[in-house]
Amino acid sequence: MLNIIAWIILGLIAGAIAKAIYPGRQGGGIASTMVLGIIGAVIGGILITLLETGRFQLTAATLSIPGVIVAVIGAIIAIFLWNLLANRATY
């Protein structure tokens, strides 16, 4: 139960920071911000593991200062990829 609460808190923090940093307006409410942050934690965790070990491994950031930074970076990447896919779909 505590892990779920930590994931929710990490998702909200990372998603809110990423939305504040990324230029432009990102829609959505609290739930989408939380999901964005959780996806960012997974993307960031995978990238950090890939850079550290050279292996592609499904990992995620934790609820700590470095974990939040990694999750924010991952969430910014997720916003960027989402915008790429959304712009491609409108053509």
C-alpha cells in the first residue's frame, strides 16, 4: 500500500514540474498529471539504467530527490513524444 502512495506522490510532483517546465499548454487535470509523472518515472528509470549499465531493463525512479529529477526528465520526454504523435495525427 505504501508503494502505491509513493507512486502517486512521485507522479503528481514529477508531472506538475514537467508541465511547468515544458513550453506551451498541456491540458488535463490531476489524474493526467499523475499518470504523466508515473510514465516519466518509468521512462527516466529505463534511460538511467541504460546509461549506467548499458542494458535495457524495465526499472523506475523512486521517491527521492534524484528520483524526482529523473522522473521529471522522463515526463518531459513523454510530453515531447506525445506532442510529436498528436501533431502527426492532425496531418
